[in-house]
Amino acid sequence: MKTIKGEQKCSELLEKGMEIMWSKGYNATSVNDIVQAAGVPKGSFYFYFDSKEDFAVKALDVYFQQNYTPAKQILQDKSKSPKQRLLEFYEFRCAILKEELDCKMGCLACNLGSEMAEHSEKIRTAIVTKENVIQNEIAEVVKEAQKCGEIDGNMDAINVVAFFEDAGKGAMTSMKELKSASPIDNFMDMLRRFMFS
């Protein structure tokens, strides 16, 4: 039976543990690290999660909910043109990487995907499922922009979005390696030139 206190404890575990896994990586994060950060006994972890892998999958749900929801609202703001919404959507996401995460954290999903895609089908599937939803939602706005002549209508919307999302992942990796915003700035510059010129 779910209780409010129980849900709060589960949320606390996810919040604190997600931060550690995000900064240290999956393999370098232990269940002990997570419970110590949340200030709960180890038994509580296994009450809410089947395993560390199960925890990572649920942490990804929280991560996408927290980080994609405000960006999605920008995409859905019909008071602006599709092209403007797309530009503001990417600018918003890049600003978070540069400002809030100080060019060091990158994206939790990208980090876990790079580390665990070959080793955990559950984690890989969780990431791909979320990314597909996001790409399809961005592609719908690209299609809107194509219909009103703001973006070249000869390009396949899904392929365009997949290309820029992949380029964004690469920029995030380089950003972490260099500890510099320059790869993200370059990504945005290319996005403006090719999608928004």
C-alpha cells in the first residue's frame, strides 16, 4: 500500500541518487552511495527498487519529466511561429547545459546511454523510448514549419530532428571533455544556419 511518507522517501531516493549517478556514472555509484545521500537505511532502497538497474530506469523517468517538460511547453506554445518555437526550444536546452550544469554534467540519459547501452537492455530501452517520444514531438513542429514555408519542405522531418539530436549529443560529450561551452555554442550556431536561415 502506497503512503504519502513512502512516496516522499522514494522521491528522495530518486532525487539524491540521480544526482550522484549523473555526476559519477552508473558503475561508480553504489546502492550505499544512494541511501547515504538520501539518509535512509539500505533496506528502504530494495523496498522501492528491485535493483540498481531498476533505480536507474526510474531515475531516467524523473530526469525526463523534470528536464523535458518545460522545454516541451516551449514547443507547444502556439502563440509563436513553429520556427520560433523550435529555435527557443533548442536555445532553452542549451542554456540549461551551459548555465545550470556549468558545462560539466551533460545529460543524464546520454551519460548512462554511453556507459550502459551495451550492458543493460532495460536502461538502453528506457532511453530510446523517451528519445523517440521527444524526437517525434519536435518533428511535428518541424512539419508545421515546413507547411508554412519556414523550413525546407523537401527534407524528412524525422531525419532532420534525428540529425540535430545526434549532433547535440556529440556536442554535450565534447562540452564535458573540454569543460567549455564552445561545442554547445557551435551546435546552436550550426542549427541556426541550417534549420533557421
